Amino acid sequence: MAFEWLIFKAKSEKRTRSLRVPDDTNVSVQWADKGSYRQEHILRYLDRWLDPWTDERAKSNDYRILMLDVAGSHIVDDVLNFAWTRGHIALYHYGCPTGVGQVNDTDLHGPFERVYLEYEQTSFNEQKMLRPGCVARTPQNVVDDVVATWQSLDHCQAAAGHRRAGMSVALDGSEDAEISREALECWQALDMRTVRREVIAEVDANVASGLWTFANWKAVVQHPVDPGVLADEGMEFEGDVGGQVLA
């Protein structure tokens, strides 16, 4: 399921508390002093949208992966620990791969921007007819256009991007032919079929021995000692990072 998140620059909730979002749309609204989200905002977002951990999910081993950009607000224990309370293992896009494997960037943001700009231009044109020289937009105007854009998109195409980027192809190799674009070049250059066989063998052996379990996943996943996060919490790191890359 896909979700959209709007952050308005504001000093208090006064600017956002009266904004209306349809109940049947997966869109949420927050405000931030600098207009970009911080740890407190991502925690509220995760609390709003991550499914709760239930006995039914536990019985079926319904664990999920939460992919995050390398940003200061993401690489903190509070975010990892909260995601885990909802049965999500948080992993990161390291070393400039967002344009290759970050599905929002590869398959969603472009279509979203094109449609949203059309709605925005229509609003500008209507405003000029009603009040020549004025193209002012209210926060509710923005919310309405975001909702309309979100509802008009083919989210199945964005979801399929996980296979095109090689993020969720079947482990038996039956879906490898769906990998395309830059992700395919990286896949072939790294000989990922061989890497996958080696990793599967390692995982099978350690799970069979009881060494690796979901409960100790933090000891299994190795993050770089220095992920290269910029000092500004609202900015995303882009650069080469050594260490084990989390796919």
C-alpha cells in the first residue's frame, strides 16, 4: 500500500489543523518549523501508517522491510526500534543508489510531479480569471491537488518498480528478466546471480543452526560505522560509503 506525506513550513499547528484530507485517501499532513521533516516527524508518520504487530502476524512470521534514505532523521535507534515494534526491519539506500533502486525516485516521483503541475497550472489560470494578477494558493488548495494527483496515479506501476529495480524479484531467479534500466547494468556488473546464491546458502545455514533469527536481526545486518550523514538532519547523504551495503 502506498502513502503520501505532506509537510508544511509553519511555527505551530495553526496552519495545518483545519486542513481537510479525505478519509479514503492515504495522505497525511504535518507541519515543521523549517519545512523539512526531522526525527519526530518520521516517527509520527510511521506510527500513523505502519500496520500494528499482532498475534496473527507473529504466527505467520509476517515481518517486513522498511527502506529508508540515508538521512540524519532516519539513522537513529528510535526509528529502527519503533519500526521493529511494528514488525519492520529498517534498511538503508547507501552510496548514491536512490536514482537506481529507490522506487519512489525511479517510478513514482516523475509521474506525480507531472500530474500535480497540471493541477497547479489549472489553479493559476482560474485564479487569474477571477483575480487578475493574483495566483495565490492556500494550503488547502495544495492538499486538494495532492490528493487528486495521488488518486489519479497508477500505483500498480510504481509497485512494479520494485521488480524493475531488482528490489523484490523472486529469489529463484524466475523474475530476473523484469530487472531493467540502470538497475540491470548494476545487477550484471556485480554478477548478482552468483552473489544471491552465496547469500542464500549463508542464510540457510545460519538459520538452520539457530544462529540467525528475526529477533537478533540487528546483530546480523551490518551497517557502515560512518554512513556519511550530513550534519543537517533534513538533508540526505549522497556519496561513496564503505562497508556492507544493505540491499
